[in-house]
Amino acid sequence: MKKYIALALLIFTMSSVAIEIGKVPAKITLDGENGSNIQGGVWHSTSLKGSMHLVIYMDPDERSNIEPLMKKIRTLKQPQFRTVAIVNLSATWMPNSVLMSKLKKGQKGMGKAIYLFDKKRVLVKQWDLKDDNTVAMVFDKKGKLLYKKTGPLSSTHIKNILAIIGK
């Protein structure tokens, strides 16, 4: 019995690998029951290559943590990076259909931002992100993580993010 428990713990530990600065994170796919893009299609984390990306992983109930950064992003004329907003649908009391509808309407104000839905806490489990919170991450053109901040963003954090992404 102890062997089975040890094996289960080993498998669980291996399936949750923390995302590390300077490294490309484990590949993730959001599709079907796990999640999707805003149109209902598949999204792969490998798409974080080719250009600089600002990725926001958020609990919709904690949106105020990230709002100051999003206000700054909306003022940029021609950003040299892509914004990816991943919404943790499992972290809110709001029905998914209502939240998805609100986000589709709100996407218009974010230009070319990519909206994704994580229905089963895939990134929390696979990248070891903090649940019920917001996480701001910056990835370089090769898909390596350059910056990660969990929780509310101070003006210093926002300046650091904008400096890294070149604005």
C-alpha cells in the first residue's frame, strides 16, 4: 500500500511543475472541457513564441489587481507585444456563460488581445500558478518567462513590466 501512495505522490509532483524565470514552461493546451479561446477554439501555450507576450492569468473576482496595468496597456498606440488574458473560470461564483459574454463585449476595448478560458484550473495545476488570484507574466520571443508577479501590481511592478516589454 505504501508503494502505491509513494507512486501517486511522485506522479502528482511531476504533473505540477512551477513555471521558472528564464525557462520555457511546460506545454499546455486549452480545449474542450479544459477551456478554449474566446471563439471556442483550441489554444496551445506554444503560441507564446515569435513575439513578446504579456500574459495575464486571472480570477475574475480579483480583476482589480490587474486593472491599473490594463489601463496603461489600453493607452498604447502600437504595442510591440501581444496581450493574452487567461480567465480562470473555476475561480469565480459567476456562471461561465455570463462571464464569457461579458468578456466578449470587453474584448473590443483591448484591441488585438487574445482572451482564453481555463475551465479546469489547467494553468494552476500545470504551471503551479496561484489559484483565486491574478498573475502577470512576460514571455520573450522564444517563449521564455522573463517576469512573473502574483497578486496586486504596484506602480513599480507596472513600470517594470512596461520596461521589459519595451514601452
